[in-house]
Amino acid sequence: MNADDPISALVIEVGDLLREKHWTLSTVESCTGGLVGAALTALPGISEVYLGGYITYSNMAKQMAVGVSPQTLAKHGAVSSQVAIEMAKGGRRKLLTTHALSITGIAGPDGGSDTKPVGTVWICVHRGPQEIDCRRFIFPGDRSSVRTCAVVAALTMLIENITQQSQPLDHQHEHISEPAQA
């Protein structure tokens, strides 16, 4: 790991904070295709706190792996706060972690619409059973840039949740915070 690399620095901080609190993490990723999990597992010893993750790229995978409701997908679409929340709840429930991080979005170059343009990404941190923090971002750039921005924003949100300190996040457009049900 290179501490000068922004993602590596965030991963090191996440690992240190989770170890310090004796908390655990699971991930459920769609548009990032496992990039958060890959970044985390590049850190030696992270298995103490990172228990694993799911890559749920298709709607069927979201349903089968972590229990996203077909009705939620039909009503709101895969790129929505509702699906991001169900993904995080499912990841936390399946792997019995204190925290779950989910990401769903449209990385492009195709797939966008007027209401959900390319670059739209929902990121959710579920710290259960007390808290859900779900945010919508619209990241600029090509597919690679959108995915990288999503990883940085997700790790930053996780750090913010653990430390209870707000950090600036670029391109924030919408924020949902609600008490979570177990």
C-alpha cells in the first residue's frame, strides 16, 4: 500500500478506525464491481475487520445475494436510495457486521437518463441497527473516473460515520439519514 495514494490512505484510516473500535465491515457493490473490496484487501491484516463483500452487478444478484426486494427494484430502479439501503442492510445482515457499505450507480458510458444521468451513484453506510446514511452523487468524467470517485466517496463516508466528523464530499446532491431497522 502506498500511503501517498488517496485511496490507500483512506483504506489505512478505515482499517485503523475499525480495529480501534472493534467494529466490522461488509460491502455490497454494483457499479464499482468490487473496487472497494479490492482496495480494502490490499491492506495486510484487514481481515480482522473486513469480513467480505458481494458484487451484485445485476438485479438478480442484488435479490439473490443480499435480499433486495424485486418490488423495490421495479418501483425505484437499481440506482436509487431505496435499493442502496436494502443492499447495505442485506450485506450487514448476511455477514453479521457492525457496518455495511453499499454502492449502486451508472458509471457509463451508456445507461443514463434525464433523471439519472451517467455518473449518478448512491452510496449507503449502514451502522446498525441505529443508523443509515445514504447519499446521491453525480460524478463527472468517464467510467473509470466515476468508479474511482465512488470508491473515494464511499470510504470517506465510512470514515465520517465511524468518527462522527463531517468531511467535505464533492458532488453531493442529496442526503438521506434515517434510523435503521435491524
